[in-house]
Amino acid sequence: MPKLAIILFCLFFSYTSKTQNTWSKRIDPLIVNGMDQWQVPGLAIAIVQDGKVAYINTFGYTSIVDKQPIKKSTVFAIGSTSKAFTSTALAHLLANEKLSWDTRIKDVWPSFQLKDWSIANQLTIRDILSHRSGLPGNDLVWYGNQISREEIINRLKYLHASNQFRNDFTYNNLMYLLAGHLIQEISNRSWDEYLLEELLAPLGMDDTFTDHYQALQLNDFAMPHAVIDDSLKLISHLNLNMVAPAGGVYSTIDDLTRWLTFLLTENELKEGFGAHFKETLSSQINLPRDPFLDLVFKGSSFLGYGMGWFVHSYHGHKIIEHTGNTDGFSSHIALMPDKDFGVAILTNLNANFLSFAIKNQIFDFLLLREGESWDQEIFKKFQQLLSSLEPLVQERPEDQQLPDLKSYIGEYANDFYGLIKIHLEEDNLNVRFLNGMRGELSYWQYNTFRISWENELHGQSLINFDRDYQGKVIGLAIDKIGLFPFNEVFQKRSSDP
């Protein structure tokens, strides 16, 4: 090795070791304590600054069963942090096809339909990526269901607007599925192919996947976990292939250092994006403030959404970030561009917000702030928030006469969702929804039952049946499933289960 090369290598190694040790002393104790508090089985984290990996570390295990240690090469589901990959791929495609973010959906897919023809005629690529379509999320059409992307896309024409077009922020995974479909319409390549060929392969992200089954074939895969009834449990993998452009990417912390470097630095690959890439990182719509957003984005003077990114401020610095939460996994990617600084955090625990505490503490160290005890602050407030979401009614009212259960048996149809089936099993009503979710009904009061879902993550729901003036059951509605609100009406189609 030439003398100059040896000197440069030694300088780089010295810099890497120094920054690694510095960050390790600052945040490793926070991570270890936080993992214990939140019951996180495994975590991987990386910091990129000035185009270099300043810190990378792993903690815990891939599974509470076999206790294999998390490594830099361990694959995690990264949930909705996948959205930025989709918007970035579209930025590349639009730049090369001489199209703009304000290109209408109908301009590239003339047969596109919605229930509201006015929205269908005006809806742009910018609208769908910034969650300002006004259309409801309706995630339960894909969650736990075996349904193709094409079938979901075909059902979009049944969606009614739930909020005001371009004025209201309405988080919608289905619009990112639509964005993936547009890539295929414009390029004649699937979203998966385009992402691999134009983004992942050029960046050297060889251990990043868009296919659930391909990722699961690897030996080094983090297993999904959830805290159920205060106990940490291993749970089943959720197949996200049908909604992958919104939340189905799988990656490693090692690969995500390449992603962070790309996002933060000027590089040759970015030359093919023109001005389109920067727009993905710019706020497109303001977000309403609520207790949850005030908690996780505490201290922000503004809060908006770009295209696959939340955009806000932290003590005078612009922050661009997104989380990803899916069954058994939580991820977080955050950027502070004016400091050329980014952090990625991966965990194999369902719906935990430890990453916000870690990220905020890291930003405080970066900005030389005394800061707050973020681990205690966020954990305490998160527990309070969860308690506020618990149903108010816990006990069954007394003196409720059990109705004729056979009157509820049958199929109930909804144009968008399809069928719900109610049937009797050993004198108990059961529900089968979208051929995937199952639950047992227990009588509550009047025409309302409580559903105990087979999948413990879904908890319990209330299902209310509607009767006509003759007392005949004609429809039903379910309040929510898990954390998914669900106020769709299903009309009874037949009494034959």
C-alpha cells in the first residue's frame, strides 16, 4: 500500500474510532436503560455526520427465544420509513421523464377513478405523497389480508373523501401504493424493479429488500415482538408485500448508513434528480397539533409533511424525519441537514417510541444543549397517552337479555372492503373478516357485541348491528380494529353463512 494511502487510512480509522467512542459514551447507557424500560429485545443504530459513519452499534437479540445477537447485517422491517424510498424513486423518474410533482394522476394513468370525480380530475403526484388527498387511509383492506396491489388499486374508486382536499392532512398508505403503481405506468417497470435498479443497487444497498419472502429466507433476520398484557412475546411476521411502497421495505443498519449518506450529501447519483429531490424534503402541508404530535415533536415552531417525511424544527434547526411502525418492528430515520447529520434506529418491538428519546438526546448532544431526560419524559407521556385510548366501558351492563343469535348470521358487504361473515360456532357468534382476521363475539347490550380478536395485537372491538323498522338485521359497523379506526358500514347481503 502506498505511503499516502496508509496515512489516509490511519487518519480515517482514527477519526472513526474517536467519534465512535465519543458517541458510545454519550448514548449507550441511555439505549441500554431504555431497552429495559420499553422491553425492547433488539436494537441497531447508526449516526452519519459529514458524509462519514460517526457511530454504529447493535444491542440485544434477534429473538427472545434463541438469543442470537443483533448484528450490523441483521435485517429489520422498516415500516413507513419505506415511504421516502418511494418518493425518492419518483423524484428520479419524474426528472428523467420531464414530468413535475404537479402532474395529475390522470395525465399518466387516464383510467384512474375515484368516487369524487372532481378530486380524481385534480389529484396530483404531490397530493398523494404529502397526504393531502382528503381520502381515508382504510388500512384494514390490506392489513392481515391476502390481496394483490392491483386489487387494492382497483378498489380506490369506491373511496369517499373523508376530509377536505388539499387543506387537511390525512395520513394514507394507499396513496403510496398508488404512487408505486404510477412508477409502473410511467416506466413500464414495477416499483420493486425501479427501486432496485435506480436506487438500491447504485447505492450498494445489497441487503435491502422489497419482497417479504426474499427477506425471510435470510438467516440473519430480526424476529418481531410485542408487549401484550405487560409481557414480551414473539409474534408472527406480517406480510407487507401488498402495500410495500408505503411500508414494506426490509433493510439493515449497515445499508441505512449508505441511505443516510445519500440523503445528506451531494453525490453523483443525485445529479439525475434535478430539483425534484429537494422538494421531497420540503413541507407541502401543515399538520394540526394534537397531544401525540406535541409529545413526539416537542418544541417545534412549525410542523408539516413533505413527501415521505415529517418536516419540523428543533431549537432553530430544520429536522426531516419519519418513523416506521408495523407488527413487531419500529424504525426511525432523522436528519438535521444544516449539520450534515443523520441517525437511523431499528428495533424489533411493536409500537415503541424509545427511538424518539434516543434521537432527541442525540440532537441535544450535537447542539451542546443540557437537554431533558428524554427517556423518562417520553415513556411517561406515552403511557398516559395509551391509557387515554382505553375504552371507557369495561364491564358488561347488567340485565341485558341475550337476543336470538341466529338473526345476526350471514354475509355483510362493503364495496371497498368486501365481505364480513358472521357465523355460529358452538353457540357463539364468530366473525371472519377479509379471509384473514377472525374473532369471537360476546354479547354487550342491545345490538352491540364485543369482539375478542384471534390476533392478540388487535385487542377488542365493538360491533354494532343495524335493524330495519321490522326488526330485521340489515347491516353492521365496527368501531376499530387494533389502532385502526374503522367506521365503515356493511350491508347484510344474505342470511346464509
